[in-house]
Amino acid sequence: METELIARLRQQLPSHPLLKLGIGDDAAILDGAQGADWVVTVDMLTDQVDFLLDRVDPRRVGRKALAVNLSDLAAMASRPVAAVVALVLPRKGGMELALALYEGMIPLAEEFGIAIAGGDTNSWDGPLAVSVTAIGHTTARGPLRRDGARPGDLIVVTGRLGGSILGRHFDFQPRVGEALALAERYSLHAGIDISDGLARDLAHLVEESGCGAVVDLASVPISEDAVRLSDQRADGMTPLDHALADGEDFELILAVPAEEAERLIAEQPLDVPVTMIGRFVAEAGLWQQDSSGHRSPMPVRGFEHDLT
Amino acid sequence: METELIARLRQQLPSHPLLKLGIGDDAAILDGAQGADWVVTVDMLTDQVDFLLDRVDPRRVGRKALAVNLSDLAAMASRPVAAVVALVLPRKGGMELALALYEGMIPLAEEFGIAIAGGDTNSWDGPLAVSVTAIGHTTARGPLRRDGARPGDLIVVTGRLGGSILGRHFDFQPRVGEALALAERYSLHAGIDISDGLARDLAHLVEESGCGAVVDLASVPISEDAVRLSDQRADGMTPLDHALADGEDFELILAVPAEEAERLIAEQPLDVPVTMIGRFVAEAGLWQQDSSGHRSPMPVRGFEHDLT
């Protein structure tokens, strides 16, 4: 639904001379003069869709509502500056809930040095929705966009993928420091964070870049959670299936020129592993390649809010 | 509830070196270098509280969701630049609803030269909520804050007040051009837009400024809507009561040094009337003065989301 809405709106939405990048990336970019531009992103989390308020500590919900936005700033290789928070609270217990949400947000904001600059608080007879808008600053290396991947670039991911639903989808660390460190030390062509699943987010990236990608299945870094989830569910989905399809890893997918990527992989400059999982190609589309070298179209699995 | 929440959070919320003004005003201010700072504000509108979706054209809802944010930028005497939009839609008919909301927003964005720079679209089993974050630029005259009113300043309002519920609460014109024109031509000390009602918003302003205000009741400009509403309802609320208490006029309350205010009132530089309705005083609090000169505390009426 969101993809279709963006497709239908993209040409219609009004622009502004200071708008350098509009809808369709992890964040928008506004001209900031003197080198540093401003990066703006918004994400809304809702009860029963993104969390079950009767089963999760609201502090974790508050933390996540800010963290997903920090992850979008990370995907733009930008420094977080400020956030504003819009809440709509169920009437009963609203004040306690609001305080708990902020109690979850504040330590994360402090950890990442971001101001909570303002907000709007409402109540109603409906369930909880939390909307956070985060604003960051680009660095001298510029923003990392979705549309810069070139055929021949290698696909690099941070961390290990899959099974975030076992807990990591709440308690993940946004890869802000990692993105800034990588952008500082290496030439990066494009990036996106994994919110909808590796396959789907890689599909977004190649679509924006006007190229394709081949994923080497044997290289995909699989998290222990993906293994546990596969064991627990025993529904035929392998750990690799989870690594490809599960959403909310909030790791980074990067397009890196081949020589840079090889240096990056050899140096392993982060506290989390950085893995080369394939390459970008000229032909549009998404492929998977198995260990025998056999290539087939990759099913674009992964979460999208379904509405029609 | 919002007032209490802000009071409880204000000292706890983390800041950032670029944050010049945080929670408690119509918008936050971020240091933008080279004179122009960035102004950020967020407002969320919700079904059954701010509108009844089954009785109002969703294009009017979309327009209003952007317009209330433009009014906040006006209250800061800032130039609108961009907005991002977070939606949570009921599952049934969500796509059509989303398109209608944007159809209402886009013409207003074009009229005010603001980019719609991005968004987040979700669906759920709950009612519609629309959250818009708007970003503006300060001018060389600087932002108009709530905390600058000084004893001796006169209270100036734009337009005529009360009865907005008869339709103006949807179709109002945000006073962006008016605020910029006034800030350009006159020295203004402070400002706020009327969203919660003249009395309540003036109370916000004097609280932030650390002073008080006396409203000359005979001077308050009363809209025709306030007269009609008083007639229709026949509940004992006079047109003046509506002008003082009704929310969502989205006119401006300004604190203007006395000589400037007299020049402003004489020149009437706007297409809408500009009226002097009283003065700021050193003693904290809000008073009303009748035509005989009798002064009494002004009841702070006006809408606030009630939650406890």
C-alpha cells in the first residue's frame, strides 16, 4: 500500500527550492547551506500492528519509536540532531502511558545525543499511536541515498539477519555510529536500513538505483535468532528464509565499489560483522545464487502493511 | 493533560548544541547557521476528536492537518519550507482515504510554497490519525517566541474571533503571510496562534513571558460566526464568550511595544483587521476589564484534551 501510494503521489507532491531529496528514500534532505544539509524522517508505530500494548512494556515502545527513526538517519549516514513526538493516547491511563513512552525514549535520545525538541499529545477512544519525526545533519561525506548503487558495486550488510521478532525488533541498536564510521573511512555509493526485510529493502534500493542485484545465498549472515525461530516454528521456513524475509533487523545494506568493499571486509572496522553478500548488476531485478552457481529470481518477501 | 505532561517533562528532555528553543512554544528552533534558523512543529489530528470522518470530506481533514502546522509556523513568524506526513488509516478504504487526504493537502502546500517531503503510511483496525511535521525558516527578523512579552506591550490580535466550529476550524487561512508582513514592518515582542481559545492561548503566552495581561472586553473583535453560534445554541454563552473561549480561530495574538502597536493599528496593513485588545502587565495572571473599568480575573476557558 505504501509503495503504491508513493508511486501515485510522487509526481504530484509540491517541492521547494531548499528540498534536495523528496519522498522515496529513508529520509528527505533540505539544503542547509555551508555544507551540512538537514535530513528529515518520520515513522509512526501503532498498537496491534507494530506492538501489543497489553503485552509489552511501553518504555520499549517509546524507545523503538525513536530508534526506527535513528535507523533511518543511519541509512542516510547522518548525525542525529533532534526529534519531535506526536502521541495519540487511549483516554484511560493516558498520562502514565505518555510518561512511560518518554521514559523509554529519553535514555536512547541521550545515548545518541539527540534533542527531544517538541511534541503534540492527544487522547481518544482509539488505541495508542506514536509518531516520531527525527532530524539529522549530513556530514562532509554527504548523505547516503538509495539511488547511488552502480553495477559492479558489492552488496555489504552489517550484523546478522533474521528472527528479530524474538526481541531484537524492540531492542536493536540503530547503526548510526556504524554508518558514520563506514562513510568516513570508505567510499559508499548507496544505503538503506532493513526494516521490511533484506529482500524487500534490497529491492527498494535497486529500484531507486535503476539496476539489479544478485545475492549469494551462502554468504548471507544468519542471526542466532533466525535459527531459534526456525526451530521453534518448525513451519518449513529455514534460518536463511528468515534472514532474507524477516523485517526489522535495522541493519544496513550498502552499495560499495568493489575495491573499497574488499578493503572494508578485510578490515572489519566495526564491533559488528560486516559481510559481502553479493553484487549489483546492470540488469534490473533481484536474483539469488546458490553455492552451485545456479541463479534464480529472488522472491521479494518481507513485511508490508497490506490494505487493499 | 498536555500542559501537565510538558511541565513534567520539560526539565528531563535531552537537548543538543543546535537546539535553540525546545518544548513549550509553537515550534522548536534549530541553529541553521548564516542567520536563518530552522523551525520545527508537529500536530496530530484524530478521528472523533478533531473531526468526524463519517461527516466531513477527507480532503478538508488533509488540508487542516497541514494548515494547523502552517499556523504554528506563522506564530513563529517563519517561512514554511517542507512537511512530512505520517498517516494511520483504517484498513477498509485506506488507499482512497490516503489519496483524498493528500488531495486536500497538496493545494494548500502549493499555495504556501511548502514541499511535502516524505511520509509514513500505516493501516490498522483503529480510526484515522494524521500527523504532520512542518519545517520552516526564520527570517532576518528572527523567530517570534512566546516568551518575549513585556509589561507595557499591547495585546494585538488578527481577524475576528469565536464560532470557528461553524466551519472556519477547517477552512481557515493560516496567517503565515500576515505574520511575516507584520514582523517585517513592526517590532514584535512575542506571538502565539489561537488554537485553544483566546483566553487559554493568552494564558500560555503570559506564562512563558513571566508577566500578566489585562483584556479590554469591549475591544475583542467578535466574528459573525460567534454571533450566529450564540443565537443557534441559545445556551447563555454570548458572542463575546465564544470569542474568548472558542478554540481553533488560528488567528495570531501578538505582544507589541505600545508605540509600534499604535502605528500598526492606525496603518491596518493587512487584509484582515488588526485589533488592540488590551495590554501586558507586570503582575502575573490574566484579567478582564469591562467598559466601566472594573477589572476581574479572566476565567481561562478553552479547549484542552482532557484525559485524567
